[in-house]
Amino acid sequence: MGLIDDAKDAAEATGKKIGEAVDDAKERLSDRVDEAKAEADVKRAEAERDATKAKNDYKESLRD
């Protein structure tokens, strides 16, 4: 039974290692998605800031 137990232990260890690799990959992907969302939020905020500045500059030019 020693050989069968060794094979079983090796299979379990391999399964755990694969599971850990999958979890790590999912976490890295999640981090990249979060980073992309944050960058999109920043770009959106910058675009809104620029649009507001352009609108305010235009209004100011009308007052002159």
C-alpha cells in the first residue's frame, strides 16, 4: 500500500499546487481589472475637469 499512498499524496500535492496557481492567477487578473477601472476613473475625471474648464473659459470670454 506504500506505493498507492505515495501516489495519492503526490496527486493531492499536485492538486493543491494547481489550485494555488489558479487562485494566484485569478488574483492577478482581478488586480489588473481594478487597476484598469481606476485608470478609467482618473481619465474620466480629467476629461470632466477639462470640459468644465473649457466651458468656464468660454463663459468668461463672453463676459468680456
